[in-house]
Amino acid sequence: DAGVTQSPTHLIKTRGQQVTLRCSPKSGHDTVSWYQQALGQGPQFIFQYYEEEERQRGNFPDRFSGHQFPNYSSELNVNALLLGDSALYLCASSFRKDGSYEQYFGPGTRLTVT
Amino acid sequence: GNSVTQMEGPVTLSEEAFLTINCTYTATGYPSLFWYVQYPGEGLQLLLKATKADDKGSNKGFEATYRKETTSFHLEKGSVQVSDSAVYFCALSDGGYSTLTFGKGTMLLVSP
């Protein structure tokens, strides 16, 4: 059973550009969450998608947007990139079991903005 | 809002030493508590969890007890191995859709 997969592994972009990151959830999972992990910090919640809708959002600007497809895979888009957007972007998938969720993380996409 | 505070690292130990990594939290309501581990170049793996007060989570020799009175969830292991070297994150989820709030992480370095 494949776990959560993310692509690409690494990415280098220039300030002002736009980037799209992709995530395929673990089989059977219908919910996808995105987190940003700056160097030396813990992950911070960006947003969560369920049934192709953004269900919850953290404290991130509108430059960060996303999408979920009918097969539950998801994309994270960041517009007008800033140097401070350089980070590891983690995708986590989950499903509701026994009234709670357990999140499984992918290996992440390392974004460098120059 | 919710927050998690962990002891700063790195924590440097010799193999077979006893490990404690402190974690305290602030949350409204009754959160679930987690420890995640991140090996170099990898994503996060769930190590253990506890969903209510006095619960003890355990896995691979690691354990942590949910202490509501002290708002703490300290990670312990009786005898660490070199392979335990990683970054450990304490996290909470306050229900709803289980989005996670993480601490800053504690790096553990175990030498032979």
C-alpha cells in the first residue's frame, strides 16, 4: 500500500514566480492537509481539503491556495513567491475512524525561493 | 490560541542512556496529544498518541503520559539507540478536523 506521495521532491523558484505542489493521499483517505515547515521550526497548518472544498484554513495569506480533485489528490499553489516562502511543504492525508482522524505525512517538497 | 512548547535541543546522549524530552501545551478544551518523529530527509511519522487525560501512549520503547493537571506530555525512553537519532515533535489536535499544532521540535543525537 503506497503511502502519501508528493511531487516534486525539490524545487527552486525566483521571487515573484508561482509554484504548484502536488500530493496523492494514502489509499482510502479522503482528507488532505498542507503544512509549511520552515528550517528549524515545527510544521504550521496551511489548510485542509475535504470533498473538494477548503474546510479549514490556518493563518496564511491568500497567495496560498489549493485544490482537491475527485480522486482526493490535491495541489498547493503559491503566487508571488517571497524569500520567506522557502520551506519544506508537507502534505498529510487522513480519514475519520472511530470519531477521530489520524494524519499520515508524505516526505515533503523542499521549495527554495531565490 | 493553541500552542506547544518543547525543550530546546540538541539533546546529546550515549547509547543506552535514559531519554526525557519535555513538552507542555496550551489549549482550549480537551486536546489529543501526539509525538511525531522526523528522520533526516524524511517526512513526519507518528510515534505515539494519547486522546484523554491519564492515557499513556507507547510505541517502540517510547512512552508519554497525558497529564492534564500540568498540561504536559513528556516523551521518555529507558534506553536509547543510535537509530533513535532524529527530530521529535510534540503536537496537539483540539478535535474538529484534527488539524495539528506543533512544537518547534527537539533534535536527539545518540552516540555509540
